[in-house]
Amino acid sequence: MKAGFTLFNFCSVIKSAQDLDAVLARLEEMGVGVVQISGIGSIPYPEAAKLCRKHNMEVCVTHSPVDRILNDTDALIEEHKLLGCSSIGLGWMPEEYHSAEGVKKFISDFTVPAKKMKAAGMQFVYHNHAFEFERYDGRLIMDVLIEDSDPELFNFIMDIHWLQAGGVYPPDYIRKVSGRMKICHFKDYRIVDNERDFAEVGTGNLDLDACYMACVDAGAEYIIIEQDRCRMDLFDSAKISWTNLNKLLEKYS
């Protein structure tokens, strides 16, 4: 299983291609070799592809804009070929779909581009937050997404922090998408001043060993570090998470 970072962690300092170049250089110095493309603003994917090659970064997945997935699928597929990436991800379900009927429409709408991706040898993947654990008509949104979609077309990026925030046991839902989850987000979970907070990997309350074993059982290929906010320098935070995740991987190697 490979480890890496989502570039969303560094979105606050990536405003240009030069910024992306600098961030990738810092990650390369840390020994990182895998990234997820997200949070890079308006930098075109072909430009990002050149910089990733420059810094020896494998791109395992993207979080791509809703409009491009739905309405510019063919061009998006071609750009992912340049990235060397076969997983095209959506990071958030638009609010227009947040209802019992809306979730069904979401599956229907995104099945169309997902079929195009599959025909091109690529895969549509969906990243969860906590709102998918609201119940509509007695069913969790997440269960509808998993159970009512075509498993050949809809895959998932399970995010362990948001699973916990949604009130479920993360390993259970990782295993629930066995064979449909190539990438898992490791984002730790802690309580600060009686509020939920994001934590560097290995410094929070999540049982990362149990999550890792569930990833093994589910057939995951990548564990990607994601931290939406941190209370220290971005790269100091990244080094803590990177060190702790690699210790975990070495433990089971």
C-alpha cells in the first residue's frame, strides 16, 4: 500500500503554478511520491501533470469540478491521461442532491459520465463527508450511494475522520466498500475545547491500526493524508503525519 498527500492540504499556499512547483518540491524532499490533485485552484491539469513528472509524483486520484465531470467528461478523461491517473474523483455532493429523491438523481446523473470513464479505462470515485450519514426515508445517504449504484461505475474514497464525525465506526464502512475503494483518506480526529477538530495522523483519537487493517481487507492501494485545517505550520504538520503514517505502514510490512 502506497502513502501520499492530497494537495488540498496546501491549498492556502497554492495560488499559481510556481506555488505548486514549490509545494511539490517540499514534498519530494520529505520522500513523498504520491499525491492527489485537489485544491490547486485554476492551475490546468496539463500544467500540473508536467510539475508532477518534474518532482517524480504519481497522481493517484483527483477531486474534479462537478461541472467538468458532468459536462466536459471527454476532455477531463484526456487530461487524466496526461496526469497518468485513472481515478476521477468528486469531493462533495452538490446540495441540490441532498434529499431522498436527490440522492437517486445524483446516482442517475453521475452514472452517465461514470460510464464514459469506465469505457476509457478510468473510474469515477466519490469522497464522503459527514452529511451522507443523515437518514432519508429510514436509509443513510451513504448506504443509498453504496447499495443503489452500479459497483462497476461508482467507487469511493472513504475518509476516516468524516466517517467518525458521521457517527459510524470507520472500519465498518471501509469494509462495506471492499473492492470499490482504491484510495482511503487518513485524517485523524480529536476534541479541542469540547469541539471536533482535525488532527495530524497519529495524534488524534482514531484507531488507525483498525482502519489500516480494514483497508487491507478492502483491497485499498493508497492511503492519502488529508487535513483540512491545522494549528501549526503546514509543512511541520505534514511531517508529523508523514512520519506517523510511515511508522504504521512499517509496522505491518
